[in-house]
Amino acid sequence: MEPRITRAEAAMLLPLPLPRSTEAMKVEAVIAAARRDRDAAITAGILGFFRSLREGLTLLRTRRETIERLRNLDDRQLSDIGVLRGNIGLAANDMAETRRAA
């Protein structure tokens, strides 16, 4: 079966690749660098979000554990460390912030 278009005709129909100028190559390099910088900034933002989330969850866990330990103490032991039973939550916040700052 004979093709409708010969190879020579098909070659004439296809566009030839245009020679790339140095200016076009510079523009492509700038665009590639901008994309890399954008990707790096997005990655840093996502990593920062997850780090903050981890720190917040760690702080909550530490606070919860501190409250649990303080509630297990009797009133005499609490008074020895200067905490009233009603102020256990405040004391746990202070202790958790102190640990986080250290």
C-alpha cells in the first residue's frame, strides 16, 4: 500500500527546530533558577510547618505528662515544691515552657 504523503513531503511539512539564541538560553537558565528557588522555598515552608507541629505536639505531651505526675503527688509533696493542687495546670505550663526554652 502506498503512503499518501511521501517522506520528503512529510519532512517539508514538519517545522524545523529553530536555532536557539544565546538570549533564549539565558532566559531559560533564569527561569530554571527561579523554579529551583521556588521549589526550595516551598520545601522549606512545608518542613517548617511540620517542625512547628512536632514541637507543639511534644509540648502538649510534656504538659499532659507533667500534670499527670503532679496529680499523683499528695498535698504535702506538692507543698514541698511550692504548688497548690488548684494550680497544677499553671505549674505544668511553666515547667513545659522551661523545658522548651532549655
